[in-house]
Amino acid sequence: MVVRMTYRKAGVDIGKGDEAIKNIKSLIQSTYDDNVLTELGTFGGMYRLDCEAMKKPVLVASTDGVGTKLKVAFMMGKHDTVGEDLVNHCVNDVAVGGARPLFFLDYYATAKLDSNVFYEVIKGFVRGCKNNDCVLIGGETAEMPDMYQKGEYDLSGTIIGVVEKDKIIDGKKIRKGDICVAVNSNGLHTNGYSLARKALLKGMKIDSYVAELKCTLGEELLSVHTSYLKLIQQACERYEINGIAHVTGGGIVGNTQRLLNKGLTLRIDWQAWQWPPIFNLIQQAGKVPLQDMRATFNLGIGLIFITHHRNCESMLNTIEQHNYKGIIIGEVQ
């Protein structure tokens, strides 16, 4: 008897994949603007760069993933926020250079495509793009049996933004005496989840209600990574901003220090703010050394502006107007 092997028998159902893409087509097209020149499904998404109002446009690109925050989404059975996490993370990464986002591309890989889960993930991508005035111009969906655990998937995303050359923010103007004006985060964002899960889940369940958090552990850990785009744009219009750090993996010092010119360092006042309760829980549950906490997590600080001291008081008011909390946490030395 001849055994005929097909792609479907090998674990890849092209027809199911095509149907899943068809189901999200209108969702993705809802993010389009007049600069999109191609339909979903072409080999490459085409976007018209409207430079009439710019003298020397510079493209800014960034790629990232969600990391093991996905494990929490799998445990919770909630998949409509991790795509938004990824968009917001990437948006922040280009925005801190002074850029506005233009378009985003996603990558979704899984062992066996679950159309319902896939749709929920794409909903998050779409919501993130709409909230940031960014187009979801295309992406890739890969079904790869034997590469992933059953019921799991992986995500990555790439964003392209644009900035006028003379408005690039790269830290070169940072000087001794500049002040670090921080903006609060709403939790872990998308970093440190491997340590957080190890510490917390050895003694707690993902659906446990935690009084200090006023919600379940899973709900806290799935808090959506904040987009600071609109705050950054307004701050850059109003003030002379010498540098902006998006606090991700590496913590407050690691992400801010890389903006500084040779010979400069930071003095951080670690007593200037209180950690949100989730970080205290992680440290206590895992007996995590303070040095590891500072090097791994944002500790409640998602963004740091570096600016002249004369701007500080006004900047704190601007931050508050955007419903964030502003904190002066240190200076450049």
C-alpha cells in the first residue's frame, strides 16, 4: 500500500490559513490610510511616503517581540492584548527618537493554526495601530508543526516611522546637570516575565485574586504596555528635550545610560517614588536581590525625559494632563 504524504498530513493546512487571513482582511484594512497602495496579500506592502511637508525625512525602524508574557496569555486564555502590547512597545521605541509611526508589520507563528485565537491576536494588533495612527500594512502567518508547543504561538513585529533630520532625539545634546523627568508605567509592560513567572507562580495561581493588586494575578500581568506617543509628541513640541529613554529590558539605568555621551553618568534617586505593588510581590516571592530587580524591571517607570532643569515644573504639568504621573528621579553628572 502506497502512503501518500501531503502538506496537510504533515501538519500544515494551507486552506485553513487562507481562510483565517480572509476573516481578518476587513479588520486590517480598517487601519489603512490614503498612503497604502497595495491590498492585503501582495508580496510586499507599499506605502507612499508623503514628504511634502518635510525637508530631510529620516526613516526610523524597530523590531521586537512580546517575550514570555505570551505564557501568561496562554494560561489565561486571553489573546486580544498581546498584539497591542507589541505595537505600543515598538511605537515607543521609534517615538523616543522623535519619530511618528507610519506602518507596522506582524509575524505570527504557531504549530497548528487556531482561527479563533489568531483573530483575537490580530484584534490587538489592529487596536494598537489605530490608537497610534499607524497602518497595519502586512505580515506573515506561519504554521510550523514540531516547532511550538500545542496551543502556543510566537509574535514579533516591525515598525517604520519618520522624523525630520533636525528633530532627531539621540542624546547628543545631553549635558551635565540635565534632569531626568520620569513617567509612570502601569506594570511590567513586556519585560521581565521569565523572572516574574518563576517568582510568582511557585506559590500563587494565575487566577488568584490578589488584594494588593485589586485584581487577579493574571489580569495584572496582562496589563497592556503603555503607548507614550501622544505625550512624547506634545513634550517635544513644547520643550527642548535632549534625550528620551523607553524603559524596557535592562531597567532604568540600562536604558537611560545608553543615551549619554562619554564621561557622563546618572545619579538616580531611588527613593523618589514607590514601586507599584506587583514589583514588591515579585521581590518578596522570589527573594530577588535588589540589583536584579533594578536591572530587570522598569519598577513603575516606563519613560524618562532628559531635559534642562528650567523645563521640569512645566513638564510635570504636561505629563499630568496626559493622565500620567511625572516624577523627577535624578540628574546627569
